[in-house]
Amino acid sequence: MELIQSALTNGEQITFSVLFIGMLLYVIKTNDAREQNYRETIKELTTALNGFEDLKTAVSEIKTKVDNWRV
């Protein structure tokens, strides 16, 4: 009971506590959205890089055929 009375008489502590909790919830929410964007970007880049692996394999095969053709 004394804790509640001291908190109510000291408005600065209540204001700081409310603002801190509000900012904490805001940061958690925005970080979640940002992390989701990062995951989507990583997924898109991974998909794009898979295409380069196919291209690398094709170029390697062509190079091997050309090298064998020259000999």
C-alpha cells in the first residue's frame, strides 16, 4: 500500500515508467517489422543466387567443351 501511495505522490516516476514501457513496446513492434523485411530480402537474394549457380555450371560446361574441341 505504501508503494502505491509513494508512486502516486511522485508523478515523475510514473511518467518515466509509462514513457519507458511505451517506447519499449514501440521498438519491439518496429523491430519485428524490420526483421520480417530482412527475411524477405534474404529469401529473394537466395533465390536470385540459385540462378547464378546454374549459370556458373553452364559456363563451366561450355568452357570444357571448347577446351576439348581445340585439342
